[in-house]
Amino acid sequence: MNENYRRLAVRNPRTGADDYEIQAPGAASLAATAGRLRSAQKAWSRAGIEHRASVLRDWSAALLARPEPLLDALSTDTGRFLLARSEVNALGGMVAGYSALGRQLLADSPGRDSVTPGVFIRSQLVPYPLVGVISPWNFPFLLSTLDAIPALLAGAAVMVKPSEVTPRFVAPLMDSIARFPELAGVFHVFAGDGASGAALLDQVDAVCFTGSVRTGRSVGEHCAQRFIPSFLELGGKDPAIVLPGADPEQAASIVLRASVQGTGQACQSLERVYVPEQEHDAFVEALLRQAAQVRLNWPDMHQGHVGPLIFAPQAEIIASHLRDAVERGAVIRHGGQIESHGGGLWLLPTVVTGVNHTMLLMREETFGPVIPVMPYRDLDEAVALANDSDYGLSAAVIGDESLAQEIALRMEAGAISINDGALTTEVFDAEKNAFRLSGLGASRMGPSGLLRFLRRKALLIQRGRARDIAMLDESLAAAGPAASAVGER
Ligand code: NAD
């Protein structure tokens, strides 16, 4: 093996065995790849949006026509099948949606007169030549492509480094890209660890990072030192407010799904639930009844609702949050025990009552299928509790739609699902910004999701009298404001 690579073992989340290996590239190898991508990017950028959209459409259609190798690898990475399939299937819509948007946003504009007399303005959009994407282990394929696709459509070349915890999908993905040489020239996905991610930061012109606040802070600091933009999508502790009068069965069903999806290993999982104190018991009863129906996807991956914990150390974080809550007076009403089956780690939906904001469970990202429920006296208190967090990624409000919109206005979070939960997993065309520690930079969704990869260059075309040295003559001031100097109109 080339000394520029390091071997890393990869754990299987269903068996606990290290049954895969990656070779993480070092800085020299990354620099060589970056150089190759930069050269090809020039023609890619010149080729225009229509051509780029057609290359991406052909590639994604070919991949989706024969998704098995990718799907097998991704479901082994994550220990679940249905969500792996949704991640892969999302590619078609993503390519089509961003291509349509790209045609609109990159269309030639005729220009306009400036408010400065005589000057005509046109603009040119210039992509960052090379965009780096660093993604986490919870939705490995989706979060590796969500930023890469609009960046490629914008005309950039892209290097993606997924998490070392879930890297099996990289090989089949690269196989599919290799069948489209033009795309392979500008799109490279490689397996590597944190050190490879850090090395990537020195090779690129803009960075999309999805991951923890801790790593995001260091990525942001590094990019600031290099004066390159970083778009940071970080953790969350999403609250749900159940409004007075909401149907408890419906509210419980929304909360259960949005807390348990992906085994709660999702940034936009509902991790805190606030219900009116008079309706607390009816809601908890409905939640317990529904939670009792939920099954682990063990021993058969194709049965049940809840997959294994993907990242083994997460089990100890979840257990420590539960221990801390119980020590401070909380009661676990369902679930609560990390279960070991066949070497993998699982947790049933865990419903906790008697919680308060001194507990880790209500303050820090748990990243498991844990649902703490807390009563509130009135809506002012509900909003104050929801906003009492270091995070501000997203949130949910359940109940009367117009009241929910009023409450949403007061909530400090970037996306509020109303009468559903965690809709940002599926809805990619609504712009949103993270609040507080949940992220920084332009929205990854909607038009800004593509425009953020372009710098706007202004062409200031003088069609009147060009500025000349006579305009700097001090004596012009005595002649009155009409005898204009530079900068005056
Ligand atoms: P992580 O921060 O540990 O790792 C994320 C990625 O960063 C990995 O690819 C890792 O190899 C890489 N990395 C590690 N150190 C690095 C460094 N010094 N420089 C550059 N890259 C480095 O996060 P994780 O545990 O993989 O993911 C879980 C976190 O991701 C949770 O906090 C979750 O909320 C967050 N997340 C956020 C969103 C969002 O859209 N806001 C979506 C999914 C996950």
C-alpha cells in the first residue's frame, strides 16, 4: 500500500464486527486529486447549465436503474433498508429539482441601468472552482449528495468525504460515476476519517460541512483562516409544542414517527415534547400505546421499524442522558434499555416523563429514539421552554394551523413543521437558516442551495461620460453642487 494511505477498520452496525476496511488518503494524494478536478472544472463550468443538467440526469438515471450495489452497501453501513432506499431514491428528485432551478437562476439576464446616471449593470456568476463536502454517518448517501448536486450544477467540481463510520457506499457510488467520464473528471467521493476531512479543507475553495457542533466549529475556524466560505449544518435538540385542543392520538403519532425515524439518529429528530398540563396524561397514554407497537428490525432487517445504533459510542451517550434524567427524578415509561442482539445495539422508543431543563436529556443532543415529555402551563411558557436551548435547527407545532403559525413566529429555529414533524428530511425546496449553534451560512435548501456556490461579478459599463481627471479639480466645489465631482450625482 502507498504510504500516503492509512488503513482503517469499519464496524458493521448489525453484528458489531469489523468486517470492512478503508484506505484513508493523506494530504499529498488529496492534493493530486484536487489538481485533476480543478483542471477539468474549467470546461465543466464553460459547458453551461443545460449540459451539466443532462450529464447529471443520465448518471442518476443509470444509477437508479440498477441501484442494488449501492443499496446493499448503504444498508450494511446503516443496518436498515427502507431509509437506505429512500436516501438513494431521493437522488432523482434532487437532480431534477436543482436542474430546473439552475436553468432559471443561471439564465442570461439582459442587465439594467444603474441609479448612477450613464452606467449600465450586468452581472456574471462565477462558481467556486472546487467545493469540498464533508458528511456524517446518519444519512450517509443523502448528506453526501445534497450539497454536491447543486454545486456541480453551479459549475463547480466537488470532492466529498463521507464519514469513516459508514463508508461502504463510496465504492459502488464511484463505480457508477466512473461510467460517466466527464462527470468523473469533476466529481470525486473518497473514504477517509477526520484527518482526511481536515486535509481536504486545505484543497478546496468552499466547504459544506454536516456534522457535530464540535467538529463544525473547528472546520469553520479553519475556513475563516483561509478566507474561504464554510456552510455549516450542525446538531439540533428539536422541540415539539402540542397546542391545547390538539387530538392526542394524532399528536402522539406525529411525535413518535419524528422521534424514532432513523432510530432518532437525525439532526431534525424531535427530542423534546411540550404538552398542555391538562392534556399531558392523555397524550402520554396515547404515546405509550403507540410506542408499544414499534418493533426493532432484528433479526430480519426487512421487518420492524427501528434499526440499530450505527455508531457504537452513541449508545453510551444515550444511556448517560437517561441515567442523568432518572437520577434527577425522571421516569422511563417505555424502552430505556440499550439491547444487544447479534453484536449490534438497539433501543426501543423510550418515553420519559417527569423531565425538566436541568437534565442532559433536555439540553444536549441525545441522537436516539428517546422522547421526553414535559407539561406546560400556558403558551408563553411553552415558547420559552422550546427556545431555552443552545440549538435552533428545527421544531414542530401540532394543533390549530393559524395558532401554530403565530407560535412558529416566536420560535427560534430555522424550519418549523406544522402538523407534522421533521419535514426537512423530505422537503428540499424551502430555504431555511439554522439558529444558534445549529449552523452557519446560506441555506442549503431552495434557490440559495445553488446560488451559494456562485460569486456574483458586477460589470459596470459606462455608457455616459467616462470619469476623467478634470472631475477631481477642487475649484469645482466653488462652482456649486451642479458642477459634480467624483462620487456625487
Ligand atoms: P462528526 O462531526 O463527528 O463528523 C462529521 C464528519 O466530519 C465526518 O465525515 C468526519 O470524518 C469529519 N471530521 C471529523 N473531524 C474533522 C476535522 N477536524 N476536520 C474536517 N472533518 C472532520 O459528526 P457525526 O458524528 O458524523 O454526525 C452526527 C452529527 O451530525 C450530529 O450532531 C447531527 O446532529 C449532525 N447532523 C446535522 C445535520 C444538519 O443538516 N444540520 C444533518 C445530519 C447530521
